[in-house]
Amino acid sequence: MRILQVIHGYPTRYNAGSEIYTQTISRELIRRGHEVEVFTREEAQFRSDYSVRQDMDPVEPSIRLHLVNMPRSREGYRHDEVDQVFEQVASSFRPDVIHIGHLNHLSTSLVQRAKDRDFPVVFTLHDFWLMCPRGQFMQYNVGGPVPWASCDGQDDRKCATQCYSRNFGGAQSDLPGDIQYWTDWVHRRMAHVREVAGCVDLFVAPSRTVRDKILNDFGISPERVVYLDYGFDTGRLAGRTRAPEHGFVFGYIGTHRPAKGIQTLLEAFPKVKGDVTLRIWGRSVADTTPSLKEQSQRLPEQAAGRVEWMGEYGTPTIVSDVFNRVDALVVPSIWLENSPLVIHEAQQARVPIITADLGGMAEYVHHGENGLLFKPRDPDALAAEMQRLADNPTLARRLGDRGYLYSADRNIPSVEEHVRELVLHYETAIRNRGYRAGVDRR
């Protein structure tokens, strides 16, 4: 089978969950004898917009990357120039199926181009971007009473006033016009995305949270949405050996973005008593990491000296880099999340997790069974759960040993079993499109 993967970034340029997932399944598909090419983006500031070049996966050179340059188009959602490049790639490769991971920073209308050429399309829902212009049902309201407030559902005018007000001119006299402009913009975007969703043959939901959201909010028919949790290279998650050291160590892994809730973790940490340490791993982000470090430096002296900024970690070496050096992992996100990779990885390594009672986090961590939950955004509630583990390392080990709750052996899905099932969904999409796989579509 020939599979064209479409993703808004590809490692090592971009290393968030959806990008790592696309790379992981692409490599496994190659190992299973399929052909894979990837349509993705880069941001080269001094090359022309929409220019394209080829590269290869650093480990599997048979995976060709088609990189379209998108350095100045962050707020757009459809680009004819990207669609044209995509159509050229698809026409040359002639995939049996197109698997979309994310279209942000690419072009939503390339799905329509795929349908026009009769290519079956499978779409993995890594977040809520189709249903929410910002992707996370979390508000960007400038001057609002609650920074990064949660959103209870998409509405065109609410999107304009709560998320796009940062684009307003600022003059009170211009406010009605600014609101109307962005309300219309969001309306057009949502109408277009609903059309795009109608061109998708099969949606894959890695959590029941995102599956239910698209069924309830977008009216997608149930037969077009399947639940399939992520698959992992479980071999790289084996062999955890906790390095001996004094005290209890909490860890955080992830990007330094407001949605990830590091600010809540830093507020909670000084409230935890005893010999405790907090280690924070993740790539620095220019507009947020300095302010988070400043927040940690403002903590009471005893707590500030026990916050360690560890920098990036290696995905293939996450056990030795991270899990061997922590007693528990904290996932304090303030948005719904979907099916966090880091929760799965920690469960496979038998590291206990404290996470927010919200979305896909609460779906995969059950309170008192394989981890602990706390009230989202509440530093006191988080500190109380951290204190429970710091006071009772035996409880921490017991919770960690419970692992993943949705399998008999408590192990997370392997990439091998995940891709076997994914290929069956590819075949279903091909059959539903009504043609034989492998036909020349030029």
C-alpha cells in the first residue's frame, strides 16, 4: 500500500505529540512493507513562501518528506498555493490512501483536492482544531478576568470577542467593526471546515473524549468515526531503574505553553512539605519559558532552590533521561487534552501520574487506581495530591505499577498492534471510496 501522510510538522524540526506519532507510524508502515511519503511544512524565513523541497526521515531514508515553506501564514487556514503543491505530490506518488494528522499551518482545502482526485482520506483527531479555531477550547481573551479561560463550545461571535480580540485595533470606536469582522471570519472558517469534514472518509479518535466531541458538536455520523488509541515503540520504554537519591522527585515533561499548566504546578510546588524536588523537562519557548523561570525564581527561597530546569530530553532515551530520575510525573494541563503521549509513556514505564480531572487525562488516569486526579487549575488541590505521594512512596509505587487500564497486562498499545489495526481502517476507507487499491489515478 502507498500511504501519503499529511502533518503540520515532522521531527526533528517539530517534536510535539502529533508529529512524533506520524513519524512513529510511518517508520512502522515501512517496516511492514508499505510505501510512505510525508507532506509537511517548514518555516525558512529567507526562502520564498510556498516553495517546496524534499528531505528524508533521519532513520528511515526511504520515507521522503515534501516540505512546503510556511514562515508567514500562521493565521490562515486555506492556501491555494499549498493545495497546488499538495496536488502535485499526490499526483506523482499516487497514494492508495491519504492519512491526515493535522492541517494547521498547511491548508484545510487540500482535503477537497484529495476528494476531487478520488483519494480516500483518513483523518486522526489529535486535538479539537476542526471544531475550535484555536484547537483547544481555551480562550485567548485579552484583559479577561481569567487568563486562558476554558471554553464550553464554539460560537462565532464568542470566538471573535474571546479569542481574536488580540487582533483588534484597540480604539473603542472601532470595536463594533472589529467584532463584526472577526465574527464573519470565524463563520467562514467554520463553514469551510464543516465542508472539509464532509470530504473525510474516516476519522480516527485516539480518545473517547475527542470522539464524543466531534460526534456531538459536529454531527459526524458514528460510522465515520472510530476509536483507536495511539501505539508506541514499547521497547524504548522498558528497563526503568529509579536512580537512588534523597527525597521525592516530581517531574514534568512537555512544551512550555500556557495550556500545559506549568504555571499551576509552580504555584502548587511550594505548598508541598518535606524533602521534595521538581524537575521540568521540555524545549524552551521564547515567549513563555523566561516568564515561567521568573515565576519559579519568585517562589519562597526554599522552594525556588528545588526547582530544576532540565532542558530537552531525547524521545528514544526518555527512560534514562527522565523516568529513571523521577518518582512521579505531573501532567497539569488546563485544556481538555486528548490522549497525552506522556501519560501513556509513563504508564508503560510504571511511573505514577498526577493529572487534571479533565478530558483525555481523566480518561486514562483513574483516581486512586493508576494515578491521582486534581481539580483543574487549582494549585491547592494539586499540592494536596503531590503531598500524598511525597508522604507515601509506597502508594506512589503501587499506583505506578497499575500501568495502563485498558489492557489485560496493563501495557500500552504497541506501535505494531496499532499499525495492524490502522491498516485495516485504511482498507475500509479504500473500500468505501469504491475503487481498488493501487490503481493508477493520473
